[in-house]
Amino acid sequence: MAAPLLRHLSRTNVIARRTVLAFSKHNNDMQCRYLRNSKSLPPYLKEQVERRTKVGPEPKRHPSAFGCWNYDAELFAFGKRLGEDFDVDILREAFISRSYIEMEIEERKKVGVKTQIPDTSCNEELSIEGKQLIQKYLKAYLRFNFPYMFEEGICAICEYLMTTEILASVGKLIGVRDLIQSKHYPPTDEEMVDTFMAVVAAVAKSQTEERAGAFVVDFLVPRLVGKDINEMWKLDNPMGLLSAVLQSRGMASPESRLLWQTGCSSIMSLYHVGIYSDKELIGRSPGETLTIAEKQAAKEALKNLMKSDDSRPPFLSSSKVPLKSLDLEKKNPSADLLLKLYSQSDTSAQRATK
Amino acid sequence: MSSRSLPATRLINVGQNGVGRYVCQLARITLRFCKHQASSRGMRDFVENYLVDFARSNPNVVVYVKPHRHRGASIQADYLNGNSHKTRVSKMDMDDICKWIELARTRSGVDIVRKTKNFQTHSPSIQGVWHPFLFKDPSVNLKTFPDSEYGRFEVNEVTATERILQLAERMKQLELEKGEGKSEKDGESV
Amino acid sequence: MVFLSRQVYGRLHRLRKMHEGITHPDRTNKKNFIFRMTWHFYGRRRNCYTIAIRAAQKMLQRASKNRHQKKINMKALWVQRITAALQEHQFEYTPFMSVLSEADVQLNRKVLHDICIYEPRTFQSLVEFAKQRYNEMGLYDAVAPVPPGIMTRSMFEKGEKIKAKREIKRQKLGQKILK
Amino acid sequence: MAHNRVVQWSTMSRIWWLYDAKYQCPFRSARIIAGYLQGQHKPIYHALSDVGDHVVVINSRHIAMREELWRTFTFSYHTGYAKGFSRTPAWRLHSMEPTMMIEKAVYSNMPGFLLRRKYMRRLHIYPDEEVPPEIIGNVCDQIQQIQKVPKRLDEYTAEEIQAFPKLFDWSEEYVIENISADKPKDTVKAAKK
């Protein structure tokens, strides 16, 4: 019970916490147990805190600094942890970062050793390869999961998953942090991302590309849980796209109708707008102004048409997706193309009327 | 103790672990013990009997065994998120040590703090959250307020006035019937 | 204040205190035990032991009392919310719950209140079921307040039973008196 | 998540209700209005989160009270100084300020904590049917009345009065003034002038 309480006592000041802990019961240095009530204790603690702040916090150290470290064993465990059979040489290469090589070269220069390290031994090439693999399989998976979604939407989701934050956190989850051979510890986010991508390429090289695809799906797609996938695609003009979609499907053009309104002259106004096509409700949404509500309703209608609404079934697991027989090149319909066609048909219709 | 005293957190699944593929978060485990002292007896037994089995069944965990002369036995578990937890196991028997190691193996490595709730969801509503217009009759939309018909109190019982009117109606009918009967009788007599 | 290390300082301090005749290190532990609970209090309730211990004891008393009270409050809130949700469907709390329990629908108040906010359509179907079942059971007539001036068979029978009991008593009393 | 934002806006929004207080008991109405102001009719209700609605009350001048309550029901107040006590009967207060009765009744029907003032700000009372258009434009629903509005004698047409069944006859010696149907209308008009 003592530890969390004491920690909480001085939550603002980590250093003060350490000094207090130094006087706790478990400390071996403790010579007297009633120091707390001493008048001369506060100045002593103050002095200690000041000195500690001057020095700054301790830098984080690699586990190998504490004595127990076997890199080969760790590499072996890494492969087993992910359930993959790696080629050890490829995996070893995947963990060598650019900064490590530069550091090595500098150190060798200092010492005067003339042997050169080949530039190709770092993970840059592998990471480029891995990036392509990730994009390829992620998009193929998303297209399979959302066959009605526009290509732009799928690219937006893929882009979100390819951000440094997400990839670095996935790298941390599977434990690349301690294995990266880098100049810094802990390694930078960019190094983590590069390494993760290189690991994906290593899976493909040691086994098959489909295996790497399953690896990507298993570790990246769960990051979409609890996220609004429809908001990742920034749609400027949902109403225009909606009318284009409806026209291409041979449905009547959308009509927006006000369903409910209240508090119109107050700042807490609320409007519910529904969008109809052929007198059928295809999407409805609330909003604080009419324009916002209409825009959101159009988005909602698009969501329903793309079958990516909130009541959609959960994401498929990689075992349920036929990654081998997936057509990786096939793309979903593009929204831009549809809009272009729509505007052309509009202008032609106007000409015809003239 | 009041709930403000201790730090609390929501229920967290670190990185949605297990949604796609489960990754054991225990990276390495270091067993420290003395080869001679009696307090390390349990740990020595564990190393002799169970350690190989443990390492074989958990190839994803790197096991380091470190004898320390004349020190208490301890287990240090390092997790993938960078945390490490040390458990002192001197004077414990082998079974207890097994339990502590099992605990270390199944943990996520996040600090143990009080939970505010035992459940959590990322998508609380499938059908859409309740809102004031959800079950409102759409015909209300067409009304202009104040609408005296719509806001009227609905009376299920018959009021006194209505009852009098009903009675009067019935009396009228009875009288009519009587009158008809009389006229019929008159006709018969005629 | 000159000292080279914490150990030396502590040793000196202890010697000094022993010289003064204060040899109760446990007292500090006892106080610390209380101060750990009162760190977030305001004013002297936080740091002065005599005041802090009273505050801590009061806090613990309230905590144990409110652990029970919290459950009561939560139940009241759930009932209130379910009633409000039922009001939208023109139904009432008591018949709703009685029908659910009769039909072995094992949803407690906590779950029902969650449903009525987050899955309102499910709740609607539950209410429709309850309404239907309630009419079938014909419970409404039994539960509804009886209008004045109306005598049902059950009320009459009850009255008869009471009368009969009284009669038996009277007869017994009469026999006793005769004896 | 923009869509979740508007969904939340919709769930937590305050909607505007109308209540016609014509011939309604102020005390029983107040209990219902107070519930709406606090949001007790919503499944998201919580005593400490302010989720109440707006209520516009009209015709507060025309409320009705049973028996002798207009005369016997009193509002008392003490200034805190000596001889500072005052007591006002309901009829007097109502004639001075026709919105006060409803306001006081609603205020006393709500729990006495700090949110009460906030709730009261969302209560808009108007003595007659005339409500400013910016207020009535907000309204989207109406609260049901609690008792039946009676039909006054002057609201009946002469034919209806003629057709109404005669229950009994006054004896010939009984003297009645102003029994004719036209008289009360005239008196009302005179009073208004």
C-alpha cells in the first residue's frame, strides 16, 4: 500500500518522490526511522532536490546495460513471439538502422581500423520493400472488406494506418524497440517505423508474400477498432458526390427535407435533416445549423450506400480473407472519376436543353 | 478510503492486443537466486524441475538465470512496453514461485492501478444513441402551436354534463316510443 | 549544517534524539499511517495529527456508509431513467418489470437503463412485448386503482371471510361465558 | 469524429415545449413542468447533469384553483427586520403579477440546489396567448394539460342553451335576478371597458 500512496504524495515532482522513497522503510541505507519529524530534515531534502534537478533525470538505458543480454536469444524469441519463421540473417539486417552504421564508421575511424562496412547492410532497402508490401496488402484487404467504398476512402484509411504514430506503436507492441541497433536509446519513432516495415519485408523474404500480408492485416487493422473510418476521408462536397452516385445507380436525385427543428432562434438550435431519393429515406442526421445537418445527412447517406455505416459487421480476421486469391491490382470505383462524368453529363444535358 | 486518494484508470487493452494476433507482452524474465542460501531453496527447485519446461513452452520469452551470492531470490519481468517488475521470492516454495511467474507471463506490463469500471466498449451504440425526436410522432410537425386540440386533457370517463345529456336523450327516446305506442294503441282501438 | 552522507546525518540525528530522551520511532509510523490518508485534505486537517486523525476517522465512517448508499442511489437513478424511457412509449415501470420477470427476461435495471439509452430500438421492442403480454395477463384491472363505489367479487369474498371469522370468535367467546 | 459530434449535440440538445395553463391547477401543473425543466422525462437524466428542456407557459392569467384557495392560499415573506412580516393572498398576488403564481409553484417544486436557478431561466411564462414570435418559433411540442377545460356559459350559443334539458323548475315564489342568458355577456363587456 505504501508505494502508490507515497508516489501520489509528490506526483508533481519525481525527484522529490525519489528522496522521500529513500527514507522509506525498505531502503537499506536507512539508519534512523524518525527522520521525518526532524527540523533539520527539510533543508536537507531541499538541498538534495536542488542538486538532483541540476543533474537532470537519468537517461534511459538499454537492457544490455544491466548485464543480462543475449542478442541471438532475443532475436529467436522475437520470431516466436510473432509466430513466424524468420531467416536469422535477414532479420538481423532488418534491425540495423542507418544511424548505427554511421556511428560504427566513425568509431572505426577514431580507432584507425580500415575495414569498411558495406552501406547495404542497413535496413533501408528492406523498409522500402516492406512499405510497398504493407500498402499493397492493406488496400487489398480494405477493398475486400468494403467492396462498395470509394478508392479515395480506402486510400485515406490506409494513409491513417501508415502514419508514424500508428506504425511506431505497433512496432513497440511487437517488441522491436530493444532489438533495434541504433545510435540512440530509445530509438526514434522514424527508426521504429523503418524497422517495422523491414520486419514485414523479412517475413515476405523468409516465407511468402501472403504470410507478410496476413502479418500486416493482423497487426494494423485492429488499430481501426473504435475509430470512425468514414471521417478519415475528408469530403468537401458530399452532396455533389451523392447525386453523382445516385445518378450512376439509376436512382432519382437526392432531395433534402427538414424533419425536426427546435430552438431555432437560440444558440442551442437543432435541426434534423433527412435525404430522400424516390421518396425513400437514404440518410438522416442532426446538426446545429441547416447547412451542417444537410452536409452530415449527405455523408450519412454515402455511408449507407458504401455499406460502412455504424451497424456494419466487424472487421474480418486475416484467416477469413483469401489473401492468396485476392486480386491486388483491382481497384474500387473512384469518386473523382464519377464526379467528372457527372459534371460532363450535366453540361451536356444543359446544352441539350439550350 | 475515498476514491480520490488513489489514481484510477479506464480498462485498457494495450494496442488492441489479441484482436488480430496475440503477442505475449513479457519479453524477458530474469531469475536471481543464491546457490547456497536456504531462502533461495524454492527458486533452486523451480530451476531444477520446471524451468526447462517453461522455456520450451514459452519460446517467446527469453529466460536469464543469474546466481547472486548471498542475496535473496527475485524474479524480474521485463515487458515490451519498457516496464519491468521485480518480485522478491526468497523463502517461497516452488509452487508459489510458479504462480508468480505465471502472473508475470500473462500480464500486459501496464502499471496496476484502480479501475473505474470493469467493462469498456469502443462502439457503445449500434442502433444510434437516443435523442429527443426518436419516438416522436411525425404528425406533431404539421401543427401550429398553441394547438388546443393536441394539448387537451384526454378524459376517459363520462362527465356529469355529458351524462345528463345522455339521460335526456334516452328519456326523449322513451317518450317517443311511449307516444308511438299510444298512437298505435289508439289506432287499434279505432 | 555540514554532513557528508545521508547515513552519517541519520546516525548523528538519532544520537542527538536519544540524547534528548525521545525513543519512540513507532510514533512516527503511526502518524504516517494517518497522514497517508489525509494528504488531500484542506488546511490543518491535512498535517496536524490530532485534527487529521479525527478527519480521517470521519472520512472512513462516511466511506463505509456511502459504499452502501451508492448502490441505493444508483438503483434510484436507473428506475428514474427506465420510467422516463417508458413514458415515451406510454407505459409504466411496475407493470413493465413485472411482465419481464414473469416472462423470465433476465435483464436487470442496470442493463435495461443502458439499453434504453444506447439501443433504443431494442428497448422499444421490449416495451411492445411487455404491453402485449400485460393485456393478455389482464393484470391491469387488478393493479389499477379501484374507482369509488365499485365492489368486486374478491373484495366481497374478503369481507365475507372476515365476517365469518368474527362470527366464530363471537361464538367461542359466548361458549366461554356460558361455561 | 465530426458525425459523433452532431449526434451528441442531438442527444444532449434542449427542446422547447409549450404548456397551456388555461383553467389548470397551478400546483399540479408545476409538478409536471418542473419535471420537464429538469429533464426527468429523458432516459439520459441525471440530477447533476443539466439536461432539462425549455417550457413556454401561456395563459398563466387564466389558471384555476379549487374551492376557496384564491382567498385562503397565502404567500408569506419576512424582510428580516422587526415588523417585516407580510402575507399576500393568492388572488392579490395574481392580480398584481399574473405570471407569479406559476413561477412560485414551479420554483418550490424543484430540489433546492444551485441548478434550480438555471432551470428557472428556461421557464418562459406569458399571461395570455400572445407570445413573441422568436419564442413561439422555437417550440416543437406541447405538454398535455392535466384537467379538462370547462366550457363557459357565454361560450354556448343561444340555441344550445335552449336545447339543454331542463332539470327542474323554480317555484313561482322564488325570486331570481339576471337569469336571462344575455345578461352575463354584457356585464363582462362592461368590466373589460
